[in-house]
Amino acid sequence: MPKRLLAVIPARGGSKRLPGKNLLPIAGKSLMAHSIIAAQNSCCVDRVICSTDSEEIADEARKWGCEVPFTRPTHLATDDASSIDTLVHAVTEVSGYDYVVLLQPTSPCRLSSDIDSAVLLLAQRQAFSCIAVTRGATQSLPAYSMSGGFLYRQANDFDGKAGSGALLWRPNGALYITSVKRLLETRAIEGEGAIGYPMSIERSADIDTQSDFDQAVAALIPKSTF
């Protein structure tokens, strides 16, 4: 098992397709709060921090007991900034951890049990990283086959037809766990030695648009356990 695990919740202030999405409420709590609570209730997470450029988001994070130890630099809060660069910055600012888990607020259906199960899977497979995945290829995301838990990148020939790519897996954005050492050496989470943590399509909401948000509301509110 990882000795020390840092949870990083990235939440920049700017969002063009769905303004203010990180603070939108579902089942009585903001998207930020759902991710914070999942991390806090995990048996494996040692510390929870938020990486943001927004004081409003920082205040929301602190409200739910999440640390905000730094302000994210402006160049890491643009549309072009990558999650990897944001994560590298976070583990550089907050050192002393063996593993890091990236928990995007836009995945409110992810549970603390998902974090713990993914960490256990990572240890059992002795892998470098673990990525939450769900069934079905899409045009915009990497496509993988999975064997023995390990992910293998495939040519993405998704053509939009029903059932196309149904046997493949895609990242759902709910969680990414990796060795801090490997992250700093390779600046990558995916690749050789990565394993997949399967999640159902129903719990794989990744909110970027109003339609995504509406689907997450439908998935959470009737059976919310938060």
C-alpha cells in the first residue's frame, strides 16, 4: 500500500461551456464538496488539497475542510493548461507524498470507496498508476483494451454507430492515481504500467456541459448517500 497519499482537487475559476460549474449544487452540495467529502472519507488519503486560481472556489474548499496551501499560477489556469502540469505543480508545492490522486470536481458520482478500491488495485497489481475507466470508445478520448487489469492503448476507430467500440474502455475522469516519483520523471499518468479501475457508465458522469450536469443530477439525487 502507498505510504502517504495526497489528494489534489483541481478547480480553476474559468469555465466557458458551463460557467461556474465547480460550484454548482447537486443533492445539496457543490461539485467541489462532493469530491472533498469523497477524499476525506477515504481510508487511504492522508491529506486533501485544492489547486485553484479562484478565491471563491478556495473559500468553498475551506468551508468543507479542504486545505488551499497555494494559489494556482495564472498560466496553469487557462483553457490550454494541462492536468498533468497542474498536478506536477501541486506535488512540487506540497512535497513528502509517495502517491497522488487527482479528483476532478466534475466527477461527483465517484465515491470514497472508489478511491480505496483503486488504491488497493494499484498495490495488488504493483502498477505505477491507476485510471478510472468506463466502457465504450468516443471520438475525443483515448481508447484502451484491458488485460489482467492493465490498459493497452488502441487505435480509436469510433464511428458514432451504436455498439462501435463497445468492448473498449475510456478514461471517465473520476480518478487518476500515480506514483509521485514517476509523475515527476515522466510527466505522465497514462502509458505502460497503468491499470484501469472500471466504473459503470451510470457513475461515470464527467460534467462539462449543461446536459452533462443534468445527467449527473439524475444519477445522484434519487439515490444520494452523501
